[in-house]
Amino acid sequence: MDVAGIRMDNPLMVCSGVLGISAGLFSRIEAAHAGAVVTKSISLVPNKGYDNPTVTGVASGVINAMGLPNPGVDAFIEELGRSEVSMPIVVSIYGNDEGEFAELARRLSPHCSALELNLSCPHAGGLLAIGQDPNLVERVVRAAKEASNVPVLAKLTPNVADITKIGLAAQEGGADAICAINTVKAMAIDIYQKHPILSNIGGGLSGPAIKPIGVRAVWDLAGAIDIPIIGIGGIASWEDVVEYLYAGASAVQMGTALGMYDIDHITRIKDELDIFCASTELDYEGLCGIVRKRYP
């Protein structure tokens, strides 16, 4: 299947921030039959991230505020050179302005299948500000697109009044696809210690709790834009995948579920999804937008 110029064996992608940081992990992800992997978000210079604690479990999900730790673009290009996988590698990038996004796109595009622009991290103030402003989104996407020679995906935040306005801005800037959604702003408090659990105070909620938010975002975007959508948020079963595809997604990304289960959960979902497709006599593309098209 082809999603925005990315050739994948199936619609199951591993989302950014979970496992995509080393050549060894890329090989494990490919062995689990993922269609593609999105790397951790990479910046121009190394970033330590936030101090612990950075993750806490809550009802129906996880809140994290990692602070976008990464080794920086130079070290990561070396790591990409060690990879021997044939599966597509999508590199997530982030910067403070369109110039930094463009420089990252220029340097990384020769080493990957596509770029995902992190415009939406809810615990990195600059990125959230970019992702909430249609004009900034359009400028950043256009700068990255002009600097690269691979597909450019724009990852959007749900922490806006109308996600379709942001999606349209990304499309106008030249994005090849939209990824929706990133985590939802959240926090947790230790009532016995009387302080926030995470060192950053707030973070982003992921997991089953946000799936209905993600499905609705995909539904709304599918009615507003003309480029493919990759659905993200709370996917833990083949039924979740089908729900996103029915809503209008062309592929999906999984993250929290791989921590709740294991990396081989990708294989289990793929096998069950294939059984469902055979029972309906539809391929992956045939599932996309079935419900959205019936309720325009």
C-alpha cells in the first residue's frame, strides 16, 4: 500500500517517542511486521530532556513529559547509517522556528523514507504554540517541504478549538499527509506528597482514554482536507485500527499499547486485521473511509 508516497506492507506504524531510536530497535520493529516506524523526535543539537519522573500511569492511559530527549541530528544520522531494515523509516523532527525545521529536513531527508514534523508536543511550549497557529504551521511545513526530497507529514495537536483549520494550513503549506493526534494536555497530582507527580508538572495523556478524541479528529479532518490522514491515539486492537480506517485514516500509529503489552503486539494485531479483511473481502485500502463516506 502507498500512503503519501510511503510504501508499506500494512497500515500499522510505530509512533514517535516509543521505540524508534536505534538500528537494533528498527530491526525488532520490522521483525514484528510493522508497516513503518517513526523515530523519536530529533533536534539540531542533543537534548537531555526532563528529569525523572517523566511518566505516570493513570486510569485508561499514561501521562508523559519526557522533554524530547535525543542525541541530536549528527549522531542520529550515524545511527540511521547502521540500520539494515527495508521497512520505511520516518524521522520525526522538531525545531524552534521554520529555519530549524528546514535545516533538519535538508540534512535528514537523504537518510529516511519521510519526515514527520512534530508541531504538537503538549509539554514543549514552543511546539504547542506552533501547532496552534495556522500561519506558523503553514510556514513551517512549507519550509520543511522546500528543503527536503521525501514526503513530509505534519503531526497535529488536539489541543485546539478546530483541528481542521490547522490541517488545512498544513495542506496549504505542502504537507503530503496529516498525522492526528498527538497526546492531550494533562497532569496528575500525588495527594499524599501534595505535589505534581511529573517533574515537568504537566504532560501529555496517551492510551485508550484518547482514542475517541483521535477518531473524531480523523473524522473531521477527512471531511475538510484532500491529503491522507494517519490516525493516532489509543490503538490497542485490530478493532481500533478498523475504527480509525473507517473514519477516514489511511494508516495508523501505535505507541502506548506496545508498552502495555510488548512489541509482538504489532504482529497479533496485523494477523487479526488480515483475518477481518479476508472476511469482508476488502484490502486495507478498501477499509479506508467506509463510514466517513456514508456520512459526509
